[in-house]
Amino acid sequence: MAMDSGADGQSHKAHRSRHSGASAKKKTKAKNKDQNSDQKQQNPKAFAFRSNAKAKRLQSRAVEKEQRRLHLPVIDRSYGELPPFVVVVQGPPQVGKSLLIKTLVKHYTKHNLPDVRGPITIVSGKQRRLQFVECPNDINGMIDAAKFADLALLLIDGSYGFEMETFEFLNILQVHGFPKVMGVLTHLDKFKDVKKLKKTKQRLKHRFWTEIYDGAKLFYLSGLIHGKYPKREVHNLARFISVMKFPPLSWRTSHPYILVDRFEDVTPPERVQMNSKCDRNVTLYGYLRGCNLKKGTKIHIAGVGDFSLAGVTGLSDPCPLPSAAKKKGPRDKEKLFYAPMSGLGDLLYDKDAVYININDHFVQYSKVDEMGGTTNKGNKRDVGEALVKSLQTIKNPIDEKLEKSKISLFSQNPNSSLEAEDHNRDSDEAPKLIRDIEPLKQYQSNGEEDESEFDLDSSESSDQDEGVPECAMLKSEGRNFEEGNADASERLGRVKEQVEFHNGRKRRKAIFGDGVDHSNLKSTDEENEGDEDDDDDDDDNDEGENDRSNEDNESCSGSEFSDGDEEDLKSEEDGMGNISKWRASLVERASKKQNINLMQLVYGKSASTSNTSANEVKDDSENEESDEDEFFKPKGQRAKNSIEGLDGGNINTEDCSKSTKFSELKNWKEEEVYESIRDRFVTGDWSKGALRNQMLEAKTEEDDMDGDFEDLETGEKHESHQKDDSSNGGIQKEDDDAIEERRLKKLALRAKFDAHYDGSESPEEETDVQNGGKFHRSQANDSGYYDKLKEEIELQKQINIAELEDLDETTRLEIEGFRTGMYLRLEVHDVPFEMIEYFDPCHPILVGGIGLGEENVGYMQTRLKRHRWHKKVLKTRDPIIVSIGWRRYQTTPVYAIEDQNGRHRMLKYTPEHMHCLAMFWGPLAPPKTGVLAVQNLSNNQAAFRIIATAYVLEFNHAARIVKKIKLVGYPCKIFKKTALIKDMFTSDLEVARFEGAAIRTVSGIRGQVKKAAKEEIGNQPKKKGGQAREGIARCTFEDRILMSDIVFLRAWTQVEVPQFYNPLTTSLQPRQKTWLGMKTVAELRREHNLSIPVNKDSFYKPVERKARKFNTLVIPKALQADLPFESKPKNIPHRKRPLLEDRRAVVMEPHERKVHALVQHLQLIRNDKMKKRKLKEEQKRKEVEAQRAKDEQVLRKRRREERQERYREQDKLKKKIRRHVEA
Amino acid sequence: MGKITYKRLKGSQNMRQRLLLATLKSTPVLIEDIHAGDTLPGLRPHEISLLRLFEKLTDDCLIEINETGTKLKYKPGIIVGGSHLVHDCGFSRAIGYFLEPLILLGLFARKTLVIILKGITNDSKDPSVDTFRSTTFPLLRHFGVPSEGLKLEIKSRGVSPHGGGEVHLTIPTVQHLTATMWTDEGMVKRIRGEAFTTRVSVQLGNEMIYAARGIFNRLLPDVYIASDYRKRLEAGNSPGYGISLVAETTSGCCISADTTVSYPRGDEEEDIEDEGKKELIPAADVGEELASVLLEEIEKGGVVDSTHQGLLFLLCALCPKDVSKVRVGKLSPYGIETLREIRDFLDVQFVIKPDPSTGTVILKCWGSGMKNLSRKTT
């Protein structure tokens, strides 16, 4: 023992296995042999199922697993180019969010980002763009960020561990559709101990997994190198981001939304000067996401409110994907980025202008030159000088970017933009004139005032001023532009679109327009002005412009290049030179419209205008129709009298879907008449009938061409060429036939190919879109319904694409609205000035489209569960802040629970661990929308801020929540089984309301309310002539009640849900301020130092019950006498004074006395005997009991042993059997 | 709480579509100048009845009419539907007038709609209830409405002036419709129909059938026209007769036509007596005429007849955000009006292309993405 203990102290020598020698050989031999034998004995059937039940179980499990993997396929209705994916970087303060964005941007673009403000769009690959957004640290910002995030990077301080913000954000994400999430651990360099680091990583990872799913990616960023994250790790992170797939989320696919990456105030400056707190007009820029946006859609700006769109314009993409040329990966030069809020985009695209800003240190010419550049604006510089200047300023990336990017001076869809602008201009006409008179002063002063603000004025000036001298422009812009680098006077080149026309190719133009090449600009200035005037005149239907437009028409022929469908239009305009392009575009538009001739007939021209400007008053639809019909006189072959009749002002025509007139019928008995439709019957020629349908495709395309219109403005007629040609002769016709035949054949071939292609290709496409790819192939064959569903969706998608492709761009815009992925400029009017004043680029603005019926307010029923981390239960009617859809608002819910019979019973507080219903009033959201509830918005709160999560069940206008009510009354007069009950009701009317209601006394006697008590019976006024007391009810009971009984009526009463909602206007106040809304009762009490009111009756007190005293039963003597003996009362009460017989003394005889004594003796003896026997018996019983207990114990012991033995036996047997089976 | 902004409209035209679309999109509307210039200004009885019907089906809707009845304020509620509903349609318009909006309303209701409609079942102005059964319900099937739930029972027939008809209508609810590509009109393979008489000689019905068959027989052998001769209580309160015909095509389109002959409704009580003496159109002529009308509808082409164009467009516009494509014959005034109302309310425009070779029109639209919001989730 002693030796052992001594050895314990030493470390054992590790075992060293033999590597050579005999024993080593032996071992290897054995090993080899073992392997060989294994291979020989391998039984392919060894792992097959032996047991039927087991096989079945496993099979069903496999099927179940498969089914669990399936999700209802979601239709992705975004066709075309995808908008950049939004990567939200979220985390508690000081965890390295900005640094991560900076390093990622650096990784992608090789640019240093000075500071992160607002969304930063970058091109990350050939097919992919990303938009990085830093999530603000307050709960409102987090909620908004969760609504637009495609990927959330949750930054976690590894040295500190998880913080509440992370979990809060995860919860918010979950409620608003769960986008992709990736955790990123930072601050790992604080660990000195490797083991500890490893442990912490492990711990955090597992905690992260429980929150999301097992295997969720948690990324580690180990420390900083030169103040940046290590390159390799950032590279890896970027790789992870680049391969990520983003599943469509249901709310987002059904609502358009825009993450605003540029925001500008376009209020006329006079208005602001007059009243700095006037409502502003703002423009919001961003990529359209979610689904298509129609022009009439209302929008919600998160934290501001609902607005209707004053104008929507599609702009050219400021950060386009690299061209489709085949090469490996994007070249560095194509790695664009765009972050106007961070002041880094270099290029700002507006509706009608492009701004280029170049950092001072990139401008390499001398200061003198610069001065000259700005001052000599007016003078014409010679070409060579300009060229040199431009060459000096060329910075490689910018140059390349410009070359790459499409600078469209017209927006992609000229139609809408022009029209939108027209509308704006209409309204702005008057202010503009004033501006023209003294523009310089104004802008300078503006610049000084708003230096602290962002570059609002620059946009203003660009948008609206026309006659402002260029130098003034520059100056003002230089001054206004972003705070930080005031000395680094940023230069803004202002390139008007007209410049483009001057030179033919617009792209080139934009490169030169970088603040040096103003000479060119200047030269075209007059034309610009002319054009602008022209534009204005357009609206006024100025007849004087007609000649010019004619010219346009003629010159509108040459187009040299085309970059795709969208550019076609522009290119043509380019060719025109310096003639009025507005007119031209109008003509062009008109010519495009030829194919929707019938559309004009139906919709009138108003079709296009009414939708462009959403702010138009709706009630003028009537006028429009009539107006436009005069405007465009269709020359079509179908003169529809009936339509004109309807338009002609008879607004009260009877609506009647039947429109047949018996009088105009053909005589169908005539042979030629009925033979004419012979082919429409199965008895006719089938081939001809079939042709009817096939012709469709081919024909419609041609139809587009014929049809002509007349521009009343210019008085000229535009007739399609084809029509003219067709008049040339029959040759054309024959040609047409041939062409048609060919086309038909082609179509048939295409259809055949399509069918083939769809069948084979679609599953693979789907996998790309929806699944992780690897699942799909395995289940393609077995899950039939699922596949069918997916196929249907895919088919629908293909049909949609095919049908929409057919349409030209203008019509398409009208039909389907702006497509997702487009860069849009939204104009919104009458926004509170606070939005401008308190705008903070670090808080991204979310603009969400409002769906069908979502602008209405009403009651919503939600299924709500208190969050398990929130410490308290929630109280009915305490205000909470909910986030539903795009909105956040404060509302007062009433909680309820559904009883077994479907009744919704009010709850005073939410259940602790259960779902309940919450009904509240507010803007409606469609069923199944997630709801998130918060009570406290402040940041300095340690506890978990999310108090509950819910989802919308239904809308309910009539809120049907009830609570129990107990009406208590007391009898005031009792008849036999009828009683008058007072204090239960306050008026006879109330009694009438409750007639027939069931009532009950405390003792359980049931009854019914009959009627209000009449005056005669027992309800007399106390004094004659006084009014009878109201509210006394006559009730009947099943038995007579007592005066001491309490009668109560149990009923249900409706609970009102307060009609209160208060939208959160967090964007209209300084960001650091907490939003103040309605306070809870508890908060108010705390503030006013009020105690909680208590109802004394509600206290529990010890119940004191007096013993009930009953009077003795008195049976009249006469009755008693008649009773039979049995029924006679026998327990005659004890008399106070004994009866005479008892009082009498008894004197015994001597003999009698003897007998009496003897009897007494005998009794004594017997008593004694009995006592002894009893004692003996007692003892005996005890003995027996003891004995029995002993026996019992022994028996139990034996039994247990027996049992053990038996079980052992059984177990052995089982084992044996199992072994047998396995063998 | 907030101020309600009403969409302002004028006149009583397209009242049905306006109210229907307003309800479906829950836009409050304000209609002014309703029959303002007429000698009897204000809403017509059938329009009031229609408003009543809407009120019955919806929850918390608000209808305000000024004293003269020329101004109507309508704030729609949530479409509830439900069973055990009874509505008296009155005698100024037939049940068909009410059925058209009712069908769409029922589809987007919270609960299955079961309603008893009383009034005039057949009349020459509105499509008859037979047409709804034979044509409209198959039409709905193209938009993903399950055909099992759709039911229309004619308990008794009633014609103008005194009506007395009763139909039981059941409409299931849908989550959303499905977009359709429905341009193949096919060829007419069979013609079915139903001739009815109420309180007149059965012989008249037979005459109609005979006359109609006479025209069709030259084109198609598969013609079967059922007879439905009502007696006593089932025959309503007024005498009349009529016929409705349906042509079914190989591609499942139904093209219908119907008419009814009865004594018109006079404005005053005495007039009825006078007009009662007026002779009705002979039954044989009615049959012949209606057969011609049907052939004319077939000649026009399209997947539906002119009566159903409005409904077809509405259905297309209410589809999810997918492309629907349909072919119709010459656009009927009602269809055009409907298109305009759809544009105004739902912001959905159709691409309308004529197909001159067949004289038909092809309409394409991008659905509004309508979903049944009132249905409860579980």
C-alpha cells in the first residue's frame, strides 16, 4: 500500500508501442489477417431488416423526415435583374460594426471608406450586388433594419459574450420573416489563453445554435491588424456572403419596398424661406425590392407616416452589374460602389442630371487653374485646353466607372418621367419664375444656412433651376456639400442631358463633364433653355411649337447604336441633335402607343396620365374621360357609338350586362348566313376552327403596326408606314401571307421546344431559386404533389415572362408597374419638416408600399404570446408599441381567450406561458402577418425589450370580447314563489332588457326575471304622490326564497376595445431622444406618486359564521293527541321542575331492601368480571397483532427475493433470445 | 379616428361594379348626382336593395344617403357572408342584377355564403338564373373556384311585374383566384337550354323549344332544350315564359343567351291593368329570336358571351399578380365600363389587342394580387 501511494505521486511512463521487432510483426500480421477475414465474412445482407415492425418504423421515419423538409413553394414574382441584397450589420455598440463594413468595402472595392453612413451599394461579383447597412442601436432602428435585411450579420463581442441586442434583433427578425443570419465573433484577440478562447467559442456557438438552428454559421474574426480585420478572414467572410442564397419572404414578396440610399429635399426654397417649418417635398432614391410598384400605390415611410406618391421615376442604375462579356470574375474597374449618404458615390444620378464629385486630392491641377476654372465659366475655353484639363482630372476608377455605367439622361422610361415632371412643373411654375430672376443670391445664402445639413440644395438647384449661371451653381454646391471636408472643396460637375445631344454619344459626355468641361456646357446652355421652355410649353399646349416638332419628326431617323431595349429610345433621341427632344419623345411615345389603339378607345389617354401622378385628385376621373376622348380621336375602323354614348355625360345610365338587341338580328335561316359560322361548330371544318386560335399569336404582332393616331396638338397625322405600304398593292399581301406562314411554323417549333425545355429544365431552375440544390434531386421522383405544385408555379412564371416580354416598355410599365431591381426616384409631397431637420444618414429610411386594404384602420385579432424573457405579464389596455408590416404604432390591446363554446372572454392579464388573443385597433395588416410588441423604447434598459410576439388572425370590425358580470340584488318582498328584487337594476328599462334572464340565490334556488314590478304590488312609493322606485324586478323562483337570501344574475357584457392608435414618429424627432407616447397606468401612478387603489371588499378575511339557531318545533296539543304513537314526539324535554312522581320519596320493605341489595351485589360482581375479561382480551389482541406484523415482514422479504429471482430469470432469457435473433 | 378620404364618383352608372370594387378593395366612395336631373331623383329601388344586400353581407359598413337620394356615401366593411341570409330583391330588377356582384363578393367572404334571394328570377334585362347556373359557374371554374361549393337552386320562378321567385345560392370562399390563359374558344359541340313557363300554357314552352331547335338543327345535331313548366306556388305571381340557351364548346367555354317574355312593370298601379291587355310576343318568335341571338354570340367569338365580359374582366383583375389572358368577342359597352372601373379602383389596366382575322379581342392583364383578407387563419 505504501509503495502504491508513493508511486501515485510520480507520472507514469507512457506506453510505447513497438515499431519493429517480432512483436511489431506479430501485430501487423494480426491486423492484416483481421482485415482479410472481415472482407471475407462481409455479409451484404447483414444490415438488412430482419424485423418487419422495425422496417416499417424506419421507413415511416424516413418519410416523415422527408416531409418535414418540404416547404410550400413560394412564388418568386421578381423577373429580371435582382436588386442588391441588403446586408445588415447589427450588434451592440462598440463591437466593430462600422469597421466590418469598412473592411468589407475595402475588400470588394479597394477603397477606404472614411465613415459608414447610410447604405453602401457595391458590386461584389458578376451577378451580385450587395448593399451594406449598419443597423442603428436603438430598437426602432433595429425593427426597421429587420424589415429590409436579406442577410443579417450579427456581430458579437467574443470577449464579452452575447448581449441583449443580439437576441432582441434575432427575435425581431423571426417575427418579420426570418432572413438569413450569420453570426460574427469579434474581439477574440482579448483572449490570451488559447484554451479559454476555444471554450468560449464553443460555448457561444452552441448558444447561438439554440437560438437559430443547429449548425448555424458563426464566423470568427480574430483580432485586428493595423486597425482592420485580417485580410484572409474578411476574404472568407466575403466568400460566405457571396454564396449565400436568399429565400423569398412572404411579406416582402407581396409588398414593394425601397431602402432609401439617397434622400433629398426638393421644396422650393422660397417656401422654406418664408416658413422654415413648412411641409416639405422630398425625393427618395433606392432600389425597388419585393414586388412591382404601381404608380398609384401608397407608401409608408417608417417612422414618418403614410403618403401618396407624387411621382415615381425609374432612373438608370447608379451601380450596375458588370456587362455580360465573358470573363472570369469582375475586373477591378468594374467593382463599383455607390454610397451617396456616405458622400462617396462619385456619381449622383438625378431624374434629369448627373453629378460627379471628385475628392480634392484627386484633382491634380494647380490652384490657379482651379480658380480660373470656376471664374471663367462664362468664357469659352478652347478645345485643347479643355481636353488637357479633362485628362488631368481623369482618375482611373472614375473614368472606368463612367464608361461602364449607363448615364441615362432620360430615365429608362421616358414616358413616366416626363409625365411626372410635367405634373411637377405645373405646380412649380410660379416659383420658378421668381427663381430665375435672382438665383445667385438665393443659392449662396442657402448654402451658408444649410451647411450643416446634407446636400439638399444641390439637388434642388439641379432639379429646378434653369437659368442659373453655372458658376453660381458650382459655388453653392461646393459650399453645401457634406460637412466633414469643407476644405476639400468638392467639385460638382453638372451635366445636363442636353450636352449629350450636342455630341451624339452621351456616355463620353458625362466623363468630360467633371467640372472642367463647362465650356461645352455653356455652349449648349441656350439650347437647354430653349428646350426647357419647350417642355413647359408642351403643357400649355402651345401652338407655336408645332413647326419644331415637325422638324423633330423628320430628323427622328438616325440611330447609331443600341444597348438594349431600354436604350433604343434614347439613342434615337441622341440622333436628333439639338432640336426639341420633348416633342420628339412625345411623338415617339405616341407612335409606341399605336399598338394599343383599342386601349385608348377603352381607357382614353387618361390611362397613362392618371397613373403616373398619384397625387391627382381622384374625383376628376369623370372629367378626364370626357376630356381625353376629345383629345384623341380614334380613326379606327370600329366606331363605337355605344362608348361615346356612355362618355357623352350620361352618368346615370342603367347598368345592365346584357346588351343584345333583338331588332338587329340577322336572319339565321338563310343559308349563307348560317353557313358563315359553320366552322365554329364541330360539324364544320375543324382545321379552320383550329386555325382561329393559332392565328392569334402571329396576328397580334402585326396588329401592333396598323392603327394610327392624330396629334391634335400639332395637327398632323401619324400614320403607320405599313398602312401606307399596304395600299401599294397586292404584292405586299402575298408577302404577308408567306411571312405569316413562316411565323406560324416558327411558333410551332418554339412551342415544341419550350415544352421540351420546360420539362427538363424547370426542376433545375427551381433548385437554384428555392432549394439548397442537394435535396431536390432525391425527392424529385417521390413527392408528386410537391413537384406538381412547383411545376405549376414555374409554368405560371414562364407564362408571365413570355406575356410580358411581348409588350413594349411603356405598356409594360403601365400594366405591371415598376419592376423590382429598378433604381427609383420617389417624390413625396407634404412631408413634415422634422423629417428633413432630424434626418440622420445612420438611420436608413425604409419606404414600404401599402397593399390592398392596408391603409384602412380597424380591429385586428392577433394570437399573442408574452415573450418568456419579459419579466411581467401584460395588462389589458396598457399601451404597447407594435410593429406590423412596415408600420410601428402604439395601441391599446385587450387580451382575451377563447372559451370552449367559442366565446372570447376578456383577460385582465396575459397568461404566463400560453398564447392568448389580443385585439387592438390600428391600420390593418393581412392575416398571418407577424406582430412584434415592445413597451419601452429607451436604450438604457437592461431588460429584454421585446414583450410579446403575435400574428394576425383576422380583422374584426365588431370587437366581440366579453367579460363576466354579476348583478346582485336583494329581495324586498317575498310572495309564495315570487319575490321582488331590488338593487339589481337601476331602471325599469334595464329590467326590460333582462326579462327572462336566469337568476339564482346564494342557496342555489334558481329563478327567472319576469318584469319590472308594478306599482300596485308591494312597490308603493314611500310617500303618496312620490315616484315609485325604479328598477325593482319581479322574479319567480323554483322555491320560496328568504329575505336573507342574496339574488344574483350572471351575464356577459361586451368589452370595448379602445379605438386608439398612435403611429411612431421616430424619424420626426432627434434620434437620441426616446419617443414618448401614451403611458401605462403603472407609469402614471409612479409619476404622480399614486398608490394602487384597493377595494376593501376584495380582501380575503376569515369567514365568521354565527351558529344558526332554530326555534323548537311546536306541535299543537290537539294534533299531538291525534298522532299515532310512532309519530308522537318522544324526546320529551327535560323539565325544570321534576314531576310529582319523581319528587315522591320511596320507602322499601325490609325484604325488598334485601333483594335490592343482592341485585346490586350481583351486578357489581358481573361488572368486575367483565372488566377483567376485557383487559385480557386487549392483551391477547396485541400479541396477535405483533405476531402478524412479524410474519408480514418475513413474507414480504421472501416475496421480494422471489420476484428478483424471477426478473433475473426473465432478463436472462430475453438476452438469450436477443442474442439468438441477432445471431 | 383618422379622417376618411372618400373616392368621389358621379352618377349611378356602374353602381354594381363600383360598390363591388369599393368593397373588395375597401375604398370608401362618395357618389354624387345620382339621377339628379330626373323627375324622380335619387336612388332607384333596386339600387337601394343592392345597398341593403351589401350591408347584409358585410360587417361594419356605413351607408349614408342624403334626403333626396342623390348622394351616397359608402364606407365598406369586411365581407362576412354567412348562411341563413334572406334578401328580397324587389321587383324593379331581376335577381340576375344582384347575382353578378354577389358571386364575387361571396368568393372573398369570410364564411361560405348561403343566401335566399327573392324576386324576379327571369327577365329580359338581366341574365336569368338559368344562365348563372349553366354559364357563369363553369366560368368561375377557370379561375380556380371549386365547382362543388357553387350551387344555385331555383325554388320557384317569378317574372315581372309581380315576381315571386326564389333561389337558393351557395358560394364557397377562396383564398385567392388563379390566373388563367383562356384564349382557346374551341368549337361548339353541343347546345343545351331550358325553357320555362309560369302561369301560362305549357304549349308555349314547347313552341319555343321547337322554334329554337329548328334553327340549330341545320348546324348541329346535339341540341337538347329542357322544359321547366312551373305550376302553382312554384310559378310565382305573374304569367310569363322564356328560354335560355347555352352553347358549349370543345374547350369548355359556355356561350349563353336568354330572354323572358312577360308583362312589363308599370310605374303606377293602374297601368298594369291596361298593359295586361297588351299582347306578348308569340312563343315561336321568341324561340327563333333567341336562337339567332345565340348564333350571333357564337359568331362574335370569344370565350364568353357579351353578357359575361364584365364578370370575366373582374375575375382577371382580381387574380394574383400573374398574367391572365382572355379572348372575347366585340367588347360590349358593359365590358368597357367594367374595364374603366377596374382601372379606377384596382389600378389594373388591360392590354387590349384586336384580332382582326377573327374579329375578336385579346385582353391581357396583370392581376391586382387580391387575396381574401377576411378569411380567418387558424
